[in-house]
Amino acid sequence: MAQPGKAFYTGLFRHTLDDKGRLTVPSAWRSAHAEGETFLATPHPDGYVAVLPPAEVEKLHAKIAQMALSDGAAQDFAARFFAQTQTFTFDKAGRIGLEDALLEHAGIDGDAVLVGSLTKFNIYSPSRWEKVEARTAGENFGDIMRRIGI
């Protein structure tokens, strides 16, 4: 469970978009945040939506702030990255409304899988999440743990 000021995004939750295209975020993930805190949702190159909570947004902000205006490649990256990124806060019912482009990128058209990764969370279509589970199953899971030093 979350400690004061520190959020932990763990677990897997399956939800369905409501009639207005909103997705409910688990209360356990919302409880560590004050009302109105800003999150970022961005398309990940691997076909899901990565959601950065306020602490991760601050880290990203610091990195982007360090980029020189004269670094054309860095400025191009920032423009492209943030053109695809959506800021959001939770509504009173804990829902978020992701833009159509993000949902399309992740292949989400009704059902979604929200997966915690401790410091952030990701939103997958069920079929794309099944592929992640298959890639990380059995001995592969242990091999990955060893490779990353856990």
C-alpha cells in the first residue's frame, strides 16, 4: 500500500471503457495523490499507453528543461513526444478520458488492462497484454530478473 507522499503502482486490473470513453483507474493507485495532480499519458513504442504520475512527470520535466534550445534533434524529439502526450487528472469518480489517438495506438476499443510497474502504470489492450505475459512466462521471467539485477 502507498506510504504518505509515495505511490506504488502494483497489480493488474481489467476495466472497460464507459459510454463516454472513460477508464476507471484503481482507487489504490489514486489514493496517494491529491485532487488535481497532473499525470501524463503517452504512447509507448511497444504499443501501449505509458502513464507517468506526478513524481515521474517531475523527473521528465527536469530532463527536458536541461535540453539546449540549440540542440535541434533534442527539440525535435521533445516536440514529437509532447505532441502525442496527454495531460490529465482524475475526475471525482476516478476516471480518465484518454484521447482517441492514444486508445488507437494501444489497440483499445472497449476493454483495457491496467498494469502497475511500481513507479508508473501502463494501459494495454487485452491481446497486447497477453503477448507480454507470453514473452515473460516461465524461465524467461527468471532470466529477465537476473538480467536486470532483481
